[in-house]
Amino acid sequence: MPFFQEPPRLGNQFDDDPLLPSWIARHVGADDPIVGELRGLGEVAVEYYGKQLLDRENEPVLTQWDAWGQRIDRIDVSPLWVEAQVLAARHGMVAAAYEPRLGAYARTHQFAIVHVLGPSLDVYSCPLAMTDGAARTLLGSGDRALIDRYVPRLTSRDPAVMWTSGQWMTERTGGSDVSGSETVAKRDGDGWRLYGTKWFTSATTSEMALTLARPEGNGDGSRGLALFLVELRDANGRLRNIAVNRLKDKLGTRKVPTAELTLDGTPATLVGSPSDGVRGITPMLSVTRTWNAVCAVSGMRRGLALARDFARRRKAFGALLVDKPLHADTLAGLEAEYAAAFCLAFRSVELLGSLEQGASAQRDADERLSRALIPIAKLTTAKQAVAVASEAIESCGGAGYVEDTGLPRILADAQVLPIWEGTTNVLSLDTLRALGKGGALEAIRAEIEKNLAAAKDPGLARPVEATRSALAHATAWVTEAMTNPERLEAGARRFALTLGRSLELALLVGHAQWCLDNGHGPRLGAAARRFAQHGVDLIGDAPLDDTRLLA
């Protein structure tokens, strides 16, 4: 009989997760109704993973002209994306964050749903992240008319009512550096019209978008930009003076209809003041960067779930891969990276919820912490997601490199995470700016120490020491480097990643101790010990003269 390898299979994506059930039990409660909800979604995730594999070759299609020569610029998305829109609304992948029952833990509920279900929906998380960010931005604007018109749609559980939102910031002049934006806003009676080209607009099938433009007469730079809301289509479904130039041919996230647009008199509504619009999108960035971190850990979870199951089905050299010491060691190391990343991502989630709901005294402390922790979480987990995805598909051998197994897509999609919403370097510099405002580094130290102080189990002593040592080195380095701007900037990535990995290990230690104390077993203690061995302290100056020679 010829041999055919069994493919890896998914189990329930809530029950099989080594972290999410205990995190929910700790922060929401083991008997809360969301546990049953998430378990049900774990089965839905398995069902839609199967649909995802069948839908693999369906990608967005742009039809610019109809048969009679009319410009229509219609984008048709994949069948799975059509279903994902309904699922996302019904299961509250945005709405749950805005529902009052769980208070500050509404965000934990929401992102638990995203974590379980998101990896089976072909990056439909992209428009959902921007939708969530738009809702939070509008709520923060204080504009009652805009809030009443749009937020109920953005946060609805009714698929017939819910809208999604795009986010149009990137132009040919730059991505993270929006100061050179060329889109112009001109007054038209009581309203505004926008003129310019947006080079990279994700989820262009959304009903609305938030975008930056420079009102005529405003000065150069980011302070001269204003924030605008655009409804994409008129009552007949036609784009409102928007031309879709092309869909982007991307490495990954290929199901996401990312387009290059030309705005030629597009009607728009001003959000906030006619200047300093970059400040207006700050709430959006906290939300979307948190989505980025959660999607990073959910992507890791999916890759590891398949790799672990494959190791229990694949025989090589006379034994199952899971029984091979080197293969088991490799998987264990990946699980430790996932566990640490999960704790940091979901601490960001908790912090976001606290900021949105917290009392004034706690809010001040949360703001100081979030100023640095959220960008650090985004940059750290994103780099881990790519590395873990690469190892996970490598652990499946040649099958991991073959497109129709679905495994390569995990790596290709992960690669967007260190790029979207600020590259690693950009966010490392953001971290330095956040620390420069005062109080943020002290807040990070307090967060780390609070978690380390909870550790009583002797098996956690080495991870505790590794964390304290890394944090002390990072603090000493940044204090000394402040006197040399070139040295400070050159080492910003190593510094930010050291803070990120220190936070991860401290949070993992804190959760491991809770699990030991509450009957959830010793597994996470093992994860903390293994993660500490991988290296937490990445501080180390490279000679600037060598950098100049090599770069």
C-alpha cells in the first residue's frame, strides 16, 4: 500500500489553548458565560479552518469598467470574507468591547473572541481592527452628531447594520511619517472635499474610512493635517469621486483588498479641529496596535496547534516526531515564546480596557504605563510571530513549504505584523519618546516588579532573576545613552525589545504563579524557565563606526 501522510488537524481552539482558559478564569471567572461562548467558538474556528483551506485561491478581484464602458471600480472579495462579515458581527468581534456587562474586562472578552476565531477568517481581523479604532476615535472626538450616526453601526451585532471602516494614512511620501502627506482638503460650501492619492488603503470594501488631509492654507508638517471621515459610496452604491487605481500584489494578507486610491473631490466630514489631526488618531493607534499584538499571538497559536498535531501524526526514523527529543525541544521552545507573547498581548488588552473604563486615579497610572507598553507589545509580539511561524512550518518539513497545505500562508500573513501600524524601528523610537515624557519607565518597572513579587514557587527563581537583571541593564543603558543621541537611536531597537521581553517574562511568571495557586498546573512555570533561557537582555552597543561602514 502506498503511504499518504495524514495532514495536521485542529482541535477545539479554546480548549486546546494552553493559556486562554486560565487567563479567562483569572481575569473574568471560570464560571462566566463567556467560557461556554468561547468553547463554542473553538468549534466554529475548526469548521472555518476547513473552509479557509477550500477558499485558498479566491482573492479579491477589481473590475474597473462595466461592459458598456462605465467606470465602476467594483471589488469582489472571497466567499469566506462574505461569511466572515456575518460571523464577525454576530459574535461581537468589535461589539463586545463596547458592551457594559464586564466593564474594564469587556476588552478581554472581545479579544478572546478574536484570538479563538480570527485565524480562521483569512485576516478579516484587518477591517475589524480599523473599525474598532474608528469607533474609539469618534467616541474620543466628542462630536455628538458623528458619534450618533456612525458608532452604533461600527459596534453593531446585526450583520445587516454593521459597517466596517478603513484607515487611509499612507501616501507615496511615506508610511509612518505622515508629515509629508499630499492630500489636500478644500472647503465646499459647509463641507469639505479631498484631493490626492492614498498609496495603501486596506479593506477598501468598507463603508467608511478615516483619513488625513491638509486643509488649504495650513502649514507643512504633521501639525497642518486634519482628520476626516469619508463615506465611500452614495445611495446607489457608487464610489463618491474615488478611483481605485489598482489592488496591491502583496506577499501575504492576500484576502484583504488593499488598494491604491485617487480622491478627486471626495466629500468628507471634518473630525475635530482643522489642524493637528495626527493627535486625533492617537486613540485609534492604541486600539489597532493592540489588535496587532493579539493577532500576532493568535497566529502563533494556529501555527503551533498544527505543528503539534503534525508531530503526533508524522513518523520519521522509526518514531513519531513528538517522541524525538530534538523535535520536542524545538516545539517546547516555540510554546514558551507563545506563552510569553500571549501574556504581554493580553496585558495590553486589559490595560486598554482599564483606560476606557477606569477611574481617574487609576487612569493616570494606566496612561503612564500604556504610553510605552502598548507600542512595546506590538513590536515585540510581531517579531515573535514571524519567527514562530517560520519554525512552525519548518517543523512540518516539506509540507510546510507547499502552498496547498495552507501552512505557508501563516508565515506570509505574519510578515505584515512588524510593518503595519509602525515598523519595529519606528515603534522603538516611539518607545524612547514615550519614556521622554516622564513616568513611563517607572511604570514599566512597577509593572514588572508587581508580577515578580508574586512569585513564591522556587522553580520561578531563575526567571525572576533573569528579568530583574535585564531590566537593570536596560535602565542603566538608557540613562547613560541619553547623553549621546546617536548612540541612543542606534540602540533603540535592542532597548525596546529588552523591555518587551522583560515584561513578557515578568507577566508569564506572575501568571504561572497564579496557575500553581489555583489548580491550573505547572506548565506555565516550565514556559517561564524556557523563555528565560532564550535570552531576555538584548542590550549591547554595536560600534557606530562599524555601523557606518556596513550600512
